[in-house]
Amino acid sequence: MARERKFSTDDLFKTTKQLLLQQGYEGFNFSLLADRLEVSRGALYKYYENKEQLITDFMIYEMEQFLLELKEMDKHKDFDSQFDFLMNLIFNNTEIMQLIKVAQHILLNSNEKGKENKEKLEKLPLELYKYLQSFIDVGKANGKLKHHIPDSLMLGFIFQSVAIPNHYGISQSEWVCSIKEIISKGMFTNE
């Protein structure tokens, strides 16, 4: 009997991410994953009962990593450098938004691990927004953000800016710079 090839959690999650981004939730399955990892499907089933458990574990990991990176924003003391950091972080992690959409397709069965993961996944975006509330508060306190615009709208607008399609192939740096300018200064001239 042949020895089963070993794989790390890092290998598993990297390959899961690649397949989810390429195939989407519906196209993702353990057969594809096993082929990419060069292991048997049985090796995957030793760790996960189904793809939903794997994907939710992976999503929790991805969101927690993003939150860890986001907390680095505290090292930037003034609002403008926090804004630059946040925008760069978002545009360096555009896949996270695609993956969140994938996670929304998951219909978990009723086992305990599935329920636990689903609850964690539902709480993580709220934790993200709660954390960013301090960014909004600093912006309003420093007169950088308008008080009458709802906080959730500002955060939603910032995070959804990564979903704007770049149909004309503008360079990434120019694209990000232009989006930052539109968010921070608007697109109308003052004339």
C-alpha cells in the first residue's frame, strides 16, 4: 500500500483559496482539491466531513489574518496615514471580498462544527466594522469626515470600492490613487 502524501494546513488553505477563486463555491469539490494536493480524497475526509466545514475553517482563517493586518493601522497615528494604510490593505487583499461572497453560498448541515463555524463567520465582518469604528471616530473628531453621513455608509463605500471594475486597464497604482481621491475629496470640482 502506498504511503499517503502529507500536506500542511497552509498547503490546504492556499489550494482551497486558489480553487474557490477559480471555480467558485459550486465548482469546488474534494476531488479537485485532492488532485491539486496530490493526495487521495480520503486524506481530506480524515480532517473534514464535507467541503462546507473546510471552506468555513478556511474563511475564518482568512478573515482572522485580515483582522491581524488591519490592527497594524493603529501604528499610524494621524487619520490621513490611517486612511492610506486602510486603502492599501483593502486593495492588496481584494480576494477577501470575493471569498466573502463565496462564503455566503454555504448551506451548512446541522452538525456542531458546522454551526460553530457559521456563527464565527457571521461575527467576523461585524468585528471588522467595530474595529474600524475608531477610524471613523478619529476622522470625525479631526474634522476629516462629515458628521451627517452614517458611519456604516462610509465604511461600506470604502470596502466596496474594490468591487469597481477596471474596464479600461488603468494601472493599479493610478486606479487606487484615483479611488482614494474620489473617497477623500469627491469627484466634483469646487467651481
